[in-house]
Amino acid sequence: MNISIVIPLLNEAESLPELTEWIAAVMNREGYSYEIWFIDDGSTDESWSIIENLRKTYPTVKGICFQRNYGKSAALQIGFERAIGDIVFTMDADLQDSPDEIPGMYRRMMEEHLDLLSGWKKKRYDPLTKTLPTKLFNAATRAISGVKNLHDFNCGLKSYRLEVVRSIEVYGEMHRYIPVIARWAGFGRIEEQVVQHRPRKYGHTKFGLDRFVNGFLDLLSIYFMSKFSRRPMHFFGTMGSLAFGLGAGSTAWVIGRKLLLIAKGLPHRDVTEQPLFYLSLTLALLGALLFCTGFLAELVSRSGQDRNRYLLKEVLD
């Protein structure tokens, strides 16, 4: 099969028939073999019944309905697990992503042998309260992740090779960082393509400004897990040693200074009367706790079932 299209949705009943008809027209015109996976993330409207009816008219339509709302990442993950097309597309169900972009993205994926092609909505039909935080969010992501060539990490319209979606795991709010996850998993052929951003035709957005705060915290989580998940002692041990060293050093300085003043017969304060002494003890204690945390994390990491799980590119035997 050429293409799988994974479409997470929440209360998008009005747009589903038009979107399905549009996708089918594009796929049939290009002669692609395809499937459409609608992932209903706990909709409370008629979305699922509409998907069931669409299935009768369009045999390529498939669907999964969650018992409750689990979030976009969970919807994408289960769609990735079911997809079988050589190239897997994701797009939003609100008609703001255009299916007419699919043929061009598919050809570029095949001709340039890309692992991932991300859409870039260069011209957006969103208010400033949404576009400005998005620009800041993308800039922070580029700086932290090291993926410098993408302008729009959160664009819903993306295409992946099947082996990419089979090799990564998306959970929590990590759907914003799939290019980052793919890059850190060893898939380096990641590019961007300008795509059309269409005004929302039905309903309203399901995301608020809190997604930027949650998204930034998730980015820090991904960065930490990618760097230190298999060697947590390198992080906690380094921080703990630094804190303990500073604490021990400043404690020795406080005590040594008092002994020096005593030896010279100069006035001096008791060590316990100096705030620096308590700060030094706090740093030393914090360092010991961080070191112990690293040791425990190392034990957990070594006993995990995936401690020796690696992504293999090729095997000759």
C-alpha cells in the first residue's frame, strides 16, 4: 500500500464527510492505494456514527474510537501501530490541512528518500495571541532540540516512512516533538515543506494557551530521556558531585577561616552563627541526595526490559 493517513479527531462531525470526499478524490486522481484511519479521541458529538456511515461508502475508511479523551499523542500512537502504508501521513480533521498537499509531499518523500517531511504553515489564519506564542515555542524547540531546519514543529500535516512510526513512541503531549523524537532515534533525513493553512470552517479549536507550558515541559522531558535514560548517573552524579563539592569546599573555608582568625588572635564568630555554614550543609546534603538518586535510577535502568533495545538499520549474517 502506498499511503496511510492517520487523522486524530475530537468533535469534528461537521467536517468529516467533506474531508473524506476530498481525500478520496485526490487519491483516486493520483492512482494511489491508500487507507484512512480516523482516530476518535472520545468525541461527544456524532463523529463516530459519521465514521461508521462513511465506512459504508468508502471501504478505505477505518476507525478507532476511544472510550474517553486520551489526547492527540495517544490517538497518533495507536494510528501509527495500525498503519501499513509505505508512507504515513498525519493531518488534522478540521479542514485546515489540505489533502491536495499529499501528492507533492509523497513524491518528495520518495524522490529524496526522506525519513520525515514536516509541513510549514508559513502564512497562518490565526490571531496574534496564537501565532506569537507559536513562534516563541518553535524558536525554543529549535534551540533545545538541535533540529534547526524546521520552522513549525506542531504542524499537523506531516509524512513519515513506515519504519519511522514503527520505531518511535508518542505519549503524553509528545506529538509536538515527533521530528525531535525521530531525529534522536537516528532518522536524520528530516525536511520541511511549505503547506497551505486554511481557515477553520467548522467548530472551534480544542487547544488553549496551556499547551505551550505543557509543551515546553515535555520538551525538557524528551531531552532528558534521550540524553540520560540509559545512563542517569551521568546526570545525577555530575550534579550531585558538583553540589557536594561546593558544599564541602565552602564548609572547609568557613571552618578554616575561623581557625585562622583564632590563630591570629582576631575576633571571630562561631561557625554556627554564619549563614554560609548552613548553606554549605544544604549543598552537601543536596549533593548526597542527587548522587543517591542517580544510583537508584541506574539500578532501575539496568533492570528495565528495554535496557538493550536498539534500533537496527541493517543486519548481515
